[in-house]
Amino acid sequence: MNSKKEILQFICNYLQSNGWILFDPPNSALSFKFYDSAIGKKEAQVYFSGDQYHWCLSGLYYSQGRNILETESVLIPVDSTMHHLADLCSAFVNNVETAIANSYAVRLL
């Protein structure tokens, strides 16, 4: 079992290695990334939250008046191994990138 601080550091490093910029200092809003769209640059954000049983990575990116990342959250059990955490982070980033790539304003490019 890893501490919340270790888990958070791993997630931040993973996001950075995938082109995300960390908020300084990271808190519940960990990072952001800009995407080109037909209406200009749009910002996506990653959030970290949780309780004593699970942590959660969630995203925010508005397209057509709604957060299209609302269904892309991943639950992270507090007893996750680093290997499992890497798999969860990978799935989260891949799902976020796919959802944004399929958003209306990005598809118009």
C-alpha cells in the first residue's frame, strides 16, 4: 500500500509525461492541457479527490455546453499497487484523449 502523497506524485508524473501541465501547487485540480479546436484553444483539467476507501481521477472539458469527460473518471482503490495505478492512469489518459478527439469542435478541424 502506498501513501496518498506517493500516489499523487505518481499520478502527477504520469500526467506530465503525457503532456499535461501541473498546477502550482497541485491540489484537487492537478493539471491542465490545451487542445486545438475549431473555435481556438480549449482547456481540459484533471482533478483528484477521494476518501479513505477510494481516490478518483476525473476530468473537465466543455464541448457543446457539457463536460464531455464526466463519464471518463477512474476509481483508484487506496491499496492499489503501482502497476495497477499505472494501468488506471493509462486508461484514464487514453479515454480523455479519445473523448476530446471525438468532441464536435475538435472534429471540425
